Amino acid sequence: MKSGFTEGVAAVLVSVVLWGSQLPVAKDVFQVIDPFQVTAIRFGIGALFLVAYCAWREGARALRYYGRFRPAAAVGVLGMCLSPMLMFVGVSLSSPEHAAIIIALQPSMTALADWALRGRRPAHFTLGCVLFAFGGVLTVVTKGDPALLLGKDTLAGDLAIFAGAICWVAFTLAIEKFKGWSALRFTTLTLVPGALAAFAVTAVLVAAGISRTPHAAEIAAAGWQLAYLSLGGVVIALLCWNAGNQRIGALNSMLLINFLPVVTFSVRFAQGYRFEAIELAGALLVIGSLIANNLYLRRVSARPGLRAGPAK
């Protein structure tokens, strides 16, 4: 049991490192290939690998939708096309560290969405943590100067990232509608239509002159980054997350994923970016608030008969 828990923690940490480090890597790739093309390429490659893996692991029957293609396709387009495209467009206009901080808010956003859609009101402590976390995000984005919000590109990028995070929250909430499907099957059968939608959207944008199909030399120049984003950020990260989450549970997984901004900030520091003290203070406020809420939910869930709201 202890060995399984340790393996689960290790698997989730692999996902956290891969997802946290892919944001700076993607930012570099956007100098050569635009975010729409990168999204289509990485999810296309990811879909091929996951289809093969799902068929090998669960059999060819696991690739059939059995009358549930439309809802799966709708959820897939939302979580595997719109969410990553908006995220990457946002990163191209803003910065990886802004993206990491906003992404870290997803558990809080999920709790608020669950309250709005299902009436499951979070505890007062959770709402307080959410408020502090959002304050930390504003601190990082503005660096203590609200006038920075008026920067056209940065603001547009941060809003795109926030919209992408909302799409992922909706994708996460939709998982409950697919009971009976394993995590691997759900991921694969939503990724396929999501990847197809990403190619369709990119084709429309190319026709409209908004996106440009990269040349073979450009793809080769960004070869290792594309491989990292596709195999690392999609295939390995998703498989490790699913496997780790099954072993250690959602509360432990969300506690570990709160450290995603730490990975991104560390990679950016290694790349030569130097953070201002107020940026680091804002990041610590976000991470500290989310960890405090996670520990609170853990403590309350251990008490029989008590409920602190959805433990997302």
C-alpha cells in the first residue's frame, strides 16, 4: 500500500513537472510556429499515441463510443481544443509565469463553478482562500501597479489564458457524465474529436490569413520542443496524472499540482528571467492559499458527518 502511494506521488509529480515546464518551452516555439499550429500538431500526435495505448491496454472495444459520440465530442472540443488553444494564444501574448499562476486557480474555479451550477456552496474558509488566491494572481499580473492591466497584449493574453482555464474546468466537471468509462478511455475518446477540431480550426485560420502553415525546416528547427509538448505534455503527463490520481486520490493530487507555478518560475529563472519581489510574493500568496484550502478539506473530510464543499 505504501509502495503504491509512493508510486502515485511520483507519477503526479512527473505530470506537474511536465506541465509546468512546457509553458516556457511553448513560449520559445511560438517564435517559429504560431500557437494554433502548435496545438494542432501536439494534440494530433498525442491522439495517435493514446489511441494505440488505449487499444493495447483496454482492447479495441474501448475505442467505441456506443451512442455517446456527440457529448464526448462536445466535451473534447471544449477541453482538448478550445482550452489548449486559448492557453497557448495567451502565453504567446503574455508570459509563461502568468499562465502558470492562472492555471493554478483551476481548483478554486472548479469549486465556484460547482457552486453556481449545482448549488454546492463551498465552506467559508474555502471562499476566503479563493479570494486570497485571486488577489495573488492580480499581484503577479500587475506587479503591484494596476496600470499594467492596460497593456493591450498582456491583458488580452491573460484573458485568453483565463478563458482556457474555464474551458478546462468545464471539461473536468463533465467527467461525471461519463460514468463507466475509465480515465484512459475518457481521455482518449475526448482527445480524438478535440484534435480533429484543432485541425479544423487551424485550417479555417490559415484560409483567413490568421495562421500560417509552417515549413518543413521550421518544424525541424522546433522538433525537440514539439516532441516534448506532444509526448511529454500530452501523452506522458496525462497517463501519469491518471495513474497517480487513482493511487493517491484527488486531494493529494491537487495538493501536488499547486506546485506547478514553482516549476514554471524555476525554468524561467534558469532561462535568465529575473522576478521582482512582488511577483514572488503574489505567487506565494496563490500557492499558500491553495495549499491551506487543500489541508482544510483534508482535515474536514476526515471527520465523519462533516462536509466542507466540493474537494476539487
